[in-house]
Amino acid sequence: MTFDRAGEPGRTFLEALHARAATRPRSLVFPEGAEPRVAAAVRNCIGDGLCVPLVIGHPDAVSAALRGAGCDPDGVEIVDPFD
């Protein structure tokens, strides 16, 4: 039997980290929310149940980026830094 850094047999470190994060999702702030890579990360985190995202950026631009990444922006808190 082999153990990884997380001390759990048969899991990679990231798999163990994801499993732990999914049991207690926390808020996570994503700056530059209109960037496609950020929108994809938000989509993945929501899909995996890893966190409750708070995305910073102009609401229209962030919503468009999230839609482009295949994520429903209605379920995401978007904060306009200029408000």
C-alpha cells in the first residue's frame, strides 16, 4: 500500500485536497473576473463544489465571461470594485 503526501492511500495530493475542500466549502475571492481563465476557474470550482466564489470586476463583463465559460452568472456573487 502506498501513501501520498496527504496520508491517504490511493489518492494524489490534489485529489485529497479537493475532497477536503468539498466537505467545507469556503468563500474564495477571484479578482479580474472578466478574464477567461478566471471564469473557467470559477466554473470548475463551482462544479466541483470547492468554494463559494466572489468574483471582482465590472458586472456585465464578468457575466459575459462566465457565460462564455459555461457558467450561470446568476449563482455567482459579482462585486464591482468601482461601486
